[in-house]
Amino acid sequence: MTRALAMPVPPAGADFIGIAGERAICDRRGVLYFPELRLLAVSDLHLEKGSSLARRGTLIPPYDTGATLLRLQAVIADYQPAIVISLGDSFHDGGGAARMHSSFRERLEGLMVGRDWFWVAGNHDPDAPADLPGETVRELAIGSLLFRHEPSAVRVEGEVAGHLHPCARIVQQGRSVRRRCFAGDGDRMIMPAFGAYTGSLNVLDRAYAGLFRRETLMAYMLGAERIFAISHAMLRPG
Amino acid sequence: MTEQPRLAKQNAAVHLPEPFLRWFAEKGWSPRAHQIELLATAQAGQSVLLIAPTGAGKTLAGFLPSLTELAGRPRKKPGQARRGIHTLYISPLKALAVDIERNLGKPVEEIGLPVTIETRTGDTPAHKRQRQKLAPPDILLTTPEQLALLIAAPDARRFFEDLHYVVLDELHSLVTSKRGHLLSLGLARLRSFVPGLQTIGLSATVAEPDELRRWLVSQNPPGGMAELIVVTGGAKPEISILDSEERVPWAGHSARYATPEIYSEIKRHKTTLLFVNTRSQAELLFQELWRVNEDTLPIALHHGSLDVAQRRRVEKAMGENALRAIVATSTLDLGIDWGDVDLVVHVGAPKGASRLAQRIGRANHRMDEPSKAILIPANRFEVLECRAALDANYLGAQDTPPLVNGGLDVLAQHVLGCACGAPFLADTLFEEVRTAAPYASLDRPTFDRVVDFVATGGYALKNYERYARIRLTKDGLWRVSNPRIAQQYRLNVGTIIEVPALNVRYIKAGSKGSASRGGRVLGKIEEAFLETLTHGDTFMFAGKVLRFEGIRENECFVSNALGIDAKVPYYGGGKFPLSTYLAEQVRIMLDDPLRWKKLPEQVADWLRFQADKSVLPKRDDLLIETFPRGNRHYLVAYPFEGRLAHQTLGMLLTRRLDRTGARPLGFVATDYALAIWSLADMGRMFRAKKPSLSELFDQDMLGDDLEAWLAGSWLLKRTFRNCALISGLIEKRHPGQEKSGRQVTVSTDLIYDVLRSHEPDHILLQATRADAATGLLDVSRLAEMLSRIQGRIVHKNLEQISPLAVPIMLEIGKMPVHGEADDTLLMDAATLVEEAMGTK
């Protein structure tokens, strides 16, 4: 799949991969960067998940939005993208943007300055976030790529989606390792959830049935220092 | 002893009402001295602690004050106001409550007492609970969790207004856990409802009875204690250590070498109770025994992971004396009917002298007859430990753990519970909480932070005011903000956290999980173990060798298999560390060659070889050996402080050694020793004092190094999860849905990471660190050891491995390596792919 081009060296811990012929850097922090397009994609930020749960009496620490934005700030500083696509479920619920602490709002707006910012609508946040710049879209086609929140049931070449929060598990030497991952078969890519409080679902779960060509499915597992490309045969359910 | 019965008889006439005396006489019994003494103490208005061995008639003693009082009460006339609960009985086990109902019912019926007795446990149907609220029994038998629920009900004060006594059974086992903390707070609440409330604690022998005496009464004024009655004596148990014909292994825990000898003991006795320390050992021993069970004797298996129905069947068979032997993990796992056990076999070292005494106490119901017990050490160090425990048991030494301060997570749960019951004043509740012994030293700022935590999470970032669970109203009272909070509280009450586990269910071999609905459930196995299995792997469980067929939702499917290399599930937390007392006894024994005569010859020889090749540690010294082996350099230390403290020490020492350039590669810890291996020659480094051993073992390792290591440690994450669940930060259960263990695990780990980086001083992190220090890390014990060995480190730089080092060296590579599953495993997997794909 990968085009045989002279590649620039990806940043430490990142790997080049191909999606429908487009070249992307698969970053261990859970973002995709398309150097030719100067485009950064991030998925399932689930901002204000903490306060969303707090409304129902579960008072988990209110620092998730801050933590998520700090990590986002770091990748944006590294890649300096011209375009940022937030692939849906950017906020944990429709009222999330309105509840956001003013300091976090300012930090987020600061990140948006000087770039095109797209909020792809997700199931948690179908409408545009309140009082925030950026353009809200159902889906977005750029080059041979199609960015949407939920992966389509039928195979779409070049689709980049989120929603499922993929993780993968392997067993080595009698020990089990589970990590968030990018899941891709060369044609389609499903991104890991980026938010600080987001859980994950194994790529072998029934929810992914029919989304990938099994034989070329790879899980790009997020390590502490780098990405680990693990083939389908080594993956375990659970 | 001879005078006591006569004295008791005289006193009995004074304190026991006539119908009771007649009943005793009809039975041909006479009341025991301690039963009358306890009755007299209670009649004088005092709370009391009764310490007595099994079979001393503790239960009847505990209920005599209630029964005699209830017997003298005028009958209730029709139309008269209802009478509330008179006596509350609390035990750690549901089964025990049920059993007491049966046993107490008998004398009540025979004496003809107008007393109603009922149980209330998690299994009690809702309509019966409702009825109990309207028409309470005189005596209610229940568990700590049910008490917490009762006091969180809006009618609690009225429900308990007639309460006279609280009887607390198995107090020694209750007080050492968070359940005990919650119970102590519940008691404090009951005392505030009924100021004259009397408590009666029933306990096995403990090291510090005064701690329990304080626990039973209000600590306002500070230091108050319940009266104490101690029943000594009972026949001295006949304990021996198996003097095996076989070679005692250097290392390992299976005691497989002794199987034929254990089997012949089973054949020689009527019923044998075999205790082991872990569930894994239970599975192994059971398999081994059946392998040699030529006479197909009825030998059964019993541990806490087995299906309840299966356990009940085994207990029933045991009660009917239909079994010849039972392999069991702990007395608390077992039900109550003991049958005629005439031999206790303890496989593996007992790890504590008190534990040994309590287990052996199970062998015989009649305290006047000696119990018979055999200890089977699984390896050579355990021979030393068994010998030390045996000497201690004869001396009556006690080494139950000291009580720790009450957990703040438990307090948070209680505060919310109190608010669910009735609005509270912070000042009043603070004073009330401090009457509970575990919280006697709680300071006001900490209490206020706990209340703040319950209200809004207690975060520095004040974002959740509008979502507060409890609110301070104008009248100065804290109130629950809405009824849903109370409903959620009731679903999450208690301090017992279950490890994520899956049902193990039979299906036909080779069939796909989805194709068949499956057969019966064998029990539950921890998810962490199942995750390491692949389709087709075999493992031992429920006394069978099983084939892993797959996981579907909350079930693990298995089929029967033949397996020689079957794995044994590893159960976390099932293993007790060596007690401080026993550790010291082992050190003393090593230091005293005269005492080696009592040891089996092969073990004494081993120690003599050690004296010859290296040196034996003096009782207060720390021996450290260094030697090369293969292309590695080894450091072996012998602190004898238990596995948990050694693991912590190992983590900290490897960090330090790494900084000094020793290039450590790994370590392994047992109850007795710690081994670290490295690339650099540590022996030479120590001799050149770069670093010196006293620098390396300096107490300051418990400062920054500990903090730094702890921060990212999985141990702390696991502890945090428990604190988060108990404190009510995260719900164990939500109305209408049960969270699976994994969902909770994932989220608490993420929450931990976020909280630690944004508010490291948050009260829940404080509670987590305090727990870890006494629990999984055993920092307190490590601290004592580091201070004890200052200036007393003995270094032996050897050419080769010493005899004493052999056991721990054999553990290298055998023990499961704990810790975060790290990236190196991912690296291995990724490399395999690269190689296979030819992209490397």
C-alpha cells in the first residue's frame, strides 16, 4: 500500500502508514498527521466527560478537559498543522461546550487560531459546540480521504473514522498487554479515542465485524515511546 | 481449674433465672465460669470482650445476657406499642448468622422463651426485610453491610430505640479490615441513638486484647475499655512437623514430595482437614492426592472461588461425616458444620503463629481434648518457619497484626450514609466519629475535607458546586440533595471489592461458545488469569483439569481435558506474608546451632554447609551475599520480613543500583530473601564503598525514591481503585445496570492518572498512599527493618552461590513478574511481525 517514495523521517515514536494511498504519520499520542495536506486528525476528545458524569452524582476529578487539551496542545505544537479535524464526540454531551471552564475555553480557542478547524458531528455531540469557532460538518472529503465519525457499514476506501475507541491486546510470555490503537487494513483507518477519560473496545469485538479485511488488518498499538504495529494474527479478544 | 466449676455453680444461681438453671440441669450440663462471669458483667451494665478458644461455648455466653433479660420481660399486651430490636448480632459471614439462628433457636425453644430471632442478610427477600422494619424481632442476626444499610435508613433512630446489646462475633477477624472500620462507625452511630448501649465482643486469642477492648466502647473519654474475660487452657494441641523420608525441596510451594505421606495420614484418621495458604495450592494438592488415591477415599476441595452450590454440598457432606479429607484455604471460606475432624494437616508454612493456632483450633469442637496437627513444610526455609511456629504455639505466642487507623474512604462512605439517614451537624458527627476507636485520632481539618469530598468531590478546582451530593443548608445541617443519591448509596454500600472474575462454565469439547448454551458453572476465576490463556490451553480449577474454549461476555467456557502441563490459576492477594514475630523466631533459630538438633537432618546439614561456605545471619543482623554466576552478578539479602516488604525493597534498591551504575536487570522476592542481579560487579562496588552498603540501605530510600516509584506503580492504581469504589467516587453498581470489572478498572486507572498530575494532594490519593503503606507495599515493616539493621549489615563477597541462596535463586524465572505489562512485550510482538514480513 505504501508508496515507494523517499520519506521524511517521522518524529520520534511515530510511523508512516498508508491509507488509500495517502501517507500519514501515525503518532504514538493517538493522532494522525498527513504531511502533504498539513492536516492533523484527532478523534473522540470527549471533553467535559467529567462534568457530564458529575451531573449524575459521580464526582470524578474535573481535570479531564484540561488534561486532554494539554496533550492536544503538545501535538499541535509539534506538527503546526494548517487543518485540524476533530472526528466527532469532541464533547461528551451537547451541553459540554457551554459547561467548559473559561480557562479551558481560552486554551482551546488559542489552539484554533490561524488554522482551519473542523468539528465533525458525533453521536454525543450532533450539533455545533456552543460559542466556539470552527466549522461543524457531517463528514469531510479531502483528497482521496473521507473523514467521518462513525465508520460506514459498507467498505469505503480512504475512510478515516473514530467512534469505536479501538484497543488491542496481545499475550507474550504469559502476560497480557492491552493498549489503545489505530486499526487499519490499508483502505480504512479507525482512530483511537484521545480523551483523558475515554475507555476502549477491543478491535476483535463484534462491533467491528465487516469493517476490515481481516488478512491485512493491523493494530498500531500506542506504546509509551513509540507505535507498535501488530498483525491481526497476534491479536487476542477481551 | 478444679475450683472454678463449684464457684460457677454458686454464681450461676445468682445470675441465671430459674428456667435457665433447670435447662442446664436437664441437659446434664453446668454453666461454664466464663459464661456466668460474662453474664454478671453485662448485668452490671458493662461492655465486655470474651477471648476464648473454639469450642468454649462462646456463642451461648454472648447471648446469655440478652436471653435472660428477654426472659424476664413482661409479655407484650395486645395494642401495646411495638417493641424494637433488643439485640443485634453481627458476624463477618452470612453463613454464620444463619447457623446461629439454628443453634440459638434450640435453647430458646427448650427453655420456652418468648423470644423471636431472625436473620437479615443480602439474601433476605425484600418482603421479609419490609416486615422486619414494621415488626422487628427481639434478636436480629446480621452482617456489617446490613448494619450500614439500616443506619442509612430515614427511620434508623426509631428502629434501634430499644436496642440493649450488640454482640460481635469473630471480632478478631472483623477489626483488621475496612469492614471493621465501617462497622466501628456504625457502632458509633448506634451509641448516639442509644447512649447506654452495651457491646459484647467474641474473639479468638489475639496479641493485643486492649485494642479490641477499646474498639468495643466509646473513645470519649479517650482510652475507655470494655471488661475483659479470657478463657485460657483447652488441651495443648499435639503438633508435629512431618519428618519426611523424602528429600525436602530447596524451593517451591507445592509440597508434592509429601503427597504419599499425607495420603497415608488421611487413611489413618477419620476426617482430615488440610489447610493450604492459597487457592492455587489447594488445586494442586487436591490433584496430587487424587493421583495417589488408590482407595478412592472421599476427598473434597473447598475454596472461595468455587460455585456456592458446590461449596454447600461439600460442607453438608462434611457435616454428615461423609468425607475423609477436605482441602481448604482458610477457615473463613468454610461453613460452620465441622463434623468429627480428628486431624489437621497444614501444608506449607503457616506464616503466623496465631493463624496456626486458630486453624488447628478447628480440629476439635471440645476444648478439653487435644487437637492433633501435622505441619508439612513445602521447602527448606518453611521447615525453619514451621519449627518456629510450632515452638511459638506451645508458648502461646500471638502475632495477630496491629490495628491500623480507619480509612478515609470508609469514612466518606459513612458520612454519606449518615446524611441519607438524617440531616447532620458537622460538629456533632465529628465528635461521634471520634468515639470509634479506629477514628479516635482523626483531626477536624481532615474530617472537613472528607465532608467536602462527599459533597462535591473535594477538588481544588471548584467546578461541581451545582452537582453537590450533600448540601449545607441555612440551619447548619448537611442534607442529601436529592433522593436519587440515597438510592445509589444503598446499592453501593460496603467495603468488599470483588476482583474482576468470570464464571467458569462447561461446554462440550471443541464446540463454539455461541453454538451451545453450556452446562453447569464451576465457579469464578479472575479475569487477569484468563487473559493469559489461549484457546486449547489447559488449567486446573475446581479439582479438575480443564480446557480453555473461549470467553463470551461474562463467562469463560471450558471442557474436560487431560493435562499434565495444566496451568494453575494465580490468585492475587491470597497469600499472607510472614508475620514479624515468626520472622524474628526464624532469625533466632538460625543464630542458635543448638536448636538445629530439632530440625530434620537434611535441613541442619544445609545450615552447617552455609556456616562453612559463607556465614549465618545473627538475629539482628542483615546478611548480604554477593557472587557472580554465569555472566551476571548477584546480590542476595536475607531480611526475613515477608514477601511484600521485600518486593518494595527490591523496587527501591534496583532504582538506587541503577543510579550508581550497577546496571541491575531484575529482582525476585520471597518471604525470607531478596535477590537482585546485575551486569556490573556489585560485590566489588560495595567493597570500594561506591556505594557502601549502608548508603544503599539507608532509610532515606523511603523518601523521594518511594514517591517516585509509587507514582506510576500498578500497586497504587489497584489500591486507588478500591478507595475510589469504597469512598463512593465511582459506583460499584448503578440502578438497573451492573458495571463489569473491566469498565471500572479502566476508568479508575484513567482517573488516577488525571488526578495525580493535577491534584496530587487530593484526599483520595492521601487515603490511597496510606493504604498502600500498610497493605500491598508494607512500607511500615520495611521502615522498621531499615532502622533495625543500621550499622548491622554483614557483607560476604563470595566466589560462588552459597547454600542459603539456593532457594531464592531457584525462584528466578519461576515467579510471575508483577508490574505493568511493559512495552518490551509489545516490542517482541512487533519484532516477530517485522521478521515474518521480511520488513526488517
